[in-house]
Amino acid sequence: AQTVTQSQPEMSVQEAETVTLSCTYDTSESDYYLFWYKQPPSRQMILVIRQEAYKQQNATENRFSVNFQKAAKSFSLKISDSQLGDAAMYFCALSNAGNMLTFGGGTRLMVKP
Amino acid sequence: EAQVTQNPRYLITVTGKKLTVTCSQNMNHEYMSWYRQDPGLGLRQIYYSMNVEVTDKGDVPEGYKVSRKEKRNFPLILESPSPNQTSLYFCASSLIGAGKTQYFGPGTRLLVL
């Protein structure tokens, strides 16, 4: 069985500042993929970033980047230059060789103007 | 436009009254899945389907049924809803294969009285 844990139920950041959301996971598979999804108040699930476990290089998408520590089973999301539109629930998720996604409990990010 | 659609978006019902939530995708995806989202628990998989006439249980299948008679449609059936099935439901689809990005529908908010 695989598990994903997000230990921060809520986080806040000042607009234009940087914030890091934490995620740890556990899996017995050697081949897996990690994702961060954003859920704004509209409730739509939006893919933010994706990381292949076999790649050592951390994924980056514009202001979003990850710190993937495979040995520690850690996958944190860094948001730089935070904007008001970044306020949302963020979910970390794990997928192994199949298509099944296992999600963490989520972190609510508030952005202060 | 490539999308996953769900209907209805909101539903209030009473205990024991059968209901169906429809899900349809126009991306010719083989894989489809249903999740429920509850506070603090993230999204949990209810059922999934790898192709037409192929379905299997996820982590929380009790009280739910699904069918996959056509590739594009994957309805979720609650034959005798109970209050503990009050939740936010998401349908998702993707291509088959490790790490494929799942595309989510807009969600269905269900309240069972």
C-alpha cells in the first residue's frame, strides 16, 4: 500500500514572497510518479507539476518548483513570487506503475495582500 | 475542447433514493476513475476502469456501483445512498500507462439527508 502525507493543513504567505508546501510519501515501488494538484475555490483540480521518480532533476513550471528527495521520500512544492491567484488547496499525489493516484490530505494556502 | 463532464453538479437527496452521477470524457481515454473528497482526507478512489467492461474497486467502494458500457462514459451509481456518502465527487480520465496525467471533471457536490 502507498501513502501520502501532508503535515501542514494550512499555510499562509505574503504576496510576492516564497512559500514551501511539504509532502512525504511511502511506496514499495521503484518506479513511480509524483504530482501536485491545485484546487481553487471553483473546486476544479488543476495539475501544477509532475515529477518522475527516476529523474534526479527537480521539475519546474514557471514559479512552481519541487524539491524531490528520493531517499527521504519527500516531495515539497515551492511557490515563488506568490500571487493572490495562488490561494487554493494543494494536494500532493503519488502514482505507481498503474494509473491509480493516492492523495495526501491537502494544504490550504492563503495569500495575504 | 478536451474535457471531462459530470452531471449533476449539485444534488440533494434523501436516504435510500437511488441516484446516478454521470461522467463523460471526449479524449478517447481508456482509464476512468471516481474519487470522493472529504475534509482532511484528500481524494480517495472509489472505482476505476481500464477499458470498456473492465472495472475494479478502489480504496472505498462500499455503497457504490459503476459501469463502463462505452469508452467515453463512466457513471457512478448509489443504489441506496446514506448520509455518510455526503461528499464531493470527482470523475477523472487518462491514457493507460505509468505516470499519465489524469484530467478531472468539475466535481459533483452530493448531500444525502
